[in-house]
Amino acid sequence: MKITIAQLNYHVGNFERNSFLIKQAIKKASDEGADLVIFSELCITGYPPLDLLDHADFVKKCDETVKEIASCCRGITAIVGSPIINTRPEGKKLFNAALVLSEGGIIFEARKALLPTYDIFDEYRYFEPERNFGIFEFKGKKIAITICEDLWDEQPFPNEFEKTRLYTVSPAEELAKFNPELLINLSASPFSYTRTGAKRKIFTGKASKYNIPVIMVNQTGANTELIFDGGSMVISKNGRIIRQLPFFEEAVYTFDYEDLLSVTDEADPPLPDQIELIYKALITGIKDYFGKSGFSKAVLGLSGGIDSATVLCLAVEALGAENVKALILPSRYTPARSLDDAVKMAQNAGVSYEVISIEKPFMAFEEVLKPIFRGLPPDVTEENIQARIRAVLLMAYSNKFGHILLNTSNKSEAAVGYGTLYGDMAGGLSVIGDVYKTDIYRLAKYINRNSEVIPESILTKPPSAELRPDQLDTDSLPEYPVLDGILYRYIEKQMPVSSIIAEGFDAETVLKTIRMINSNEYKRYQAPPILRISQKAFGYGRRMPIVAKY
């Protein structure tokens, strides 16, 4: 028996495109002599469809698309992911299902049992969990089908409850009672740079635990904030990875079922470097955000600092230099070296740029506000005015020429509110809003791995907003290695303050940092969509009240 796995890039709600990709892969699999071709979770709709699932015509279109694809399954069987209607009188109106298509119809259904509601997931909002389990026979083999979270039943909570299992039922345990000869998993698993290795262990662990070959098919590409890394796996019955498909690329791969039965002690293929994965993820996120939104051109403010330089390089790689415009917007506080660095950066990246001083509009604001401020000394108000002038100019360019404004704020700044609402927080997409400042430097060095694209002077200068004389980020914030260490433990690991202090961080610094995080929730509510690369990004995966005291 020959099996094909299809790792594809779907577009939420684009039934025509998704159907075309699926049928194209079915034909390729058929041409290569495959008996079975496997796709990813909710491939019919693209993942995640969210509240589109509340629309009856959307669900009807899912059914029509499945039937259309089934009509192409002649002499070959396909497994696709789609929502289906729950015909029972009780429960949610839909199931998240894997449908086995053969000879023009649906011959088997497997429904998702474990519906995650943590982080960015909210599947119980739409779907009813399956409580009954069964397998189907194909080519004389007993096959068990699961959907994504169904094999993640043993994952721990990410905080002090880490020894507690998240679910009370194990679909793999239930399906193992039927003695299946193959375990298939349809996934729509978003990328997180801290979980790539853990994801491997989930699937290889299931194979070795039950002595059953495992096939995991994940999607790739990005839909809004979520980026999918692909990395689909073919795993032998003793838990060794026979083949892992590329990260952040479409791929269709055909192999023999007998390959899964081999027992080998060969090491699994090495994972790519973490910063390489983050780099590829962000490029994928930009490319698909633009392509799937119908846009092709971007504009950003280029300051001569490392954040905007890194975003510029990512945008150029994703969209092409001819589709990226840089505006350099110096003020009276911009040192000559920063202006030189910004110009050199634009030239190195090969993008068109304009230098527009914000001095005249800033002077106009000072003049208009002078009677109101009545001689009060300059403070953060005047700093924010400069940032908002820059946002007005950038948005004017965006409106006039149809470019999407890329936001260049990083996660460290977003966490502690070190940014100006309607100023440097403006944009249609936040490219590095889930990347800590210390990782920005790692990204920049990766970008420069073959040649100097980002000037060395940008990499070595102390970070500064340059909104007042001799300003440095450390005037307001701890050194970034310290700050990021605290932020990671509080945001990603959800550690209590006492535990963070116990790890050796200064108590006053920790408390000050936590206060800044909690008091700036209102700013993050108004930020642009953030490309998610961690297990806890700001956005709808981290839901905190604005008005709270804790």
C-alpha cells in the first residue's frame, strides 16, 4: 500500500483555492500510484475559520466542497478535514471531522474528541467533542484517525500545575483497544519556537508507546496572526522519524506503508536552528498576510535602530525590495549617525526611501499647544507628539499609495508599554511584536550571516527612542537581557512573582516590570495584529482584563 501526505497552504474561507490545492495533490498522489492521500485538519475551510462557522451558508459550502473533492476520488482514497453538522438533538451544532473519501462518497468519519480552549484555541465555542471511538479498515489494514489535539492528551499545563494532565480521556488509549496497524493525525498546529521539539516528542512518543506507526500531517502558511510550520512526520512503530517534511514549505510526499514497520536505531533528523525557524516563520507570516489580503506593497518608518532594520529585511525577503518603501523621519533629537545608519540600511536592502523631517509639524504643534500648556516643562507629552507625527506621515503614504504600514515594535516594548498609542504602535501588521529585544539581535545576526546587510553600527549602538536629548531605553527600562528574562517567565511560563525573584532577579526590578505589564493592557488591546511565534503572544491568545487589580 502506498500513502501520500500533502502539506499545503490553505486560505481561510477560500473554498475554490483550497479545493484546487487538494485536487491537485490527489492527482499527484494518483500519478505516483498512491492508494491513500492524507490532508490536514479543517483543510476544506482553512484554519482557523472562527465565527465563519456560525454562518449556515459557510457550513453548506463546506459540504458542497467535500462532495466535489469526493467525486475526484476514483481509484484513490483521501482523508480531508472539514466541519460537519451534528445531527444529534443535543450538543454543539458542528463536529470537527476527518472524512474518508472514496469512489465519489464519504466512507468513514472520525470526529475530534479533544477540543482545546487554551491560548489561541477556542474550539468548544463551535464544536461538539466526540465521545465514541472506532477504526476503519483499508487495504486489509486497521487504521485509527485522530485530529490534532487528540494526540496531545498528555501535555501539561504551562505553569505550576505542570504535573496535571489537561484532559480526562486519551483518544489514543481508546483507539489502541482496537489494535490498529496505523495511527493517522490530521493537524493544524501553529508554530511556536519553544515547542518544535516538544511536538516531535508527542508524536514519536505515541508511536513507541503503542508500537504503532504514526503519520502526522500539518498545514503550512499563515492565516492572520497564526503561522503554521508544516513539519509533517512519518514515524515508524518504534518511534523513529522516517521522514519529516520541510518547515514553512508546501510538500507532497509518497511512501510505502511497509517503510513504517521498520525498526531502526538511527537518530531522528536534526531540527533547524531556533532563530532560523523564527526567521522563516516571520517571512511566511508577512508573505501570506499580504498575499491572502490582496495587498503586495509595504511601507515602514526606518529610524536607524535595530528593530526597523530587522523588519525592513524581513519585508524585503517576503515581498521583494521593489514592493517595500522606507520613510526616514528625523527630528531635532535624531543624531546624525542614526540618519546615516537609516540611509545606509535602506541602500543595503535595495529599497526606495524618502527623508522627511518632522521638525515643521512638531514646531506647529508646540506653537498651537503653547497657550494651553502655559510654559510647563517638556515631558513625555512632547515625545508622544513626535511619534504621532511620524504615524500621520506614514499613514498618509499608506493611504495615498495603497501600502500596508508595518509596525516595528518588539515584544519587550509591547509588554511594558514602551510605545506611543497612535504613534509608533500604529500599523496594519506587527511583524516583531512577539519577538523579544534580545532575540531581535539574534535575528539581525542571522540576517547578516552571509554578508553585512544591517550595518554593524546599528547592531552596536545603545537602543534609544531618540525623542529627547541623549535618551536611552535604559533610562526607563532595565537592561534588555534582564527585562526579557523577567518577561519570558511571567508571560510565557506564567510564573508567580515570588518564583521569578527566587531565580535571582532583583525584587524591585521584578515588581516594577510586572506593574508596567499589568498597567499597559489597554495599549495592547489597540495594537495591530501580531505575528505569533511563541506559545503566548499578545492578542487573542492572551486575554487579560483592562480594568483589574491583581
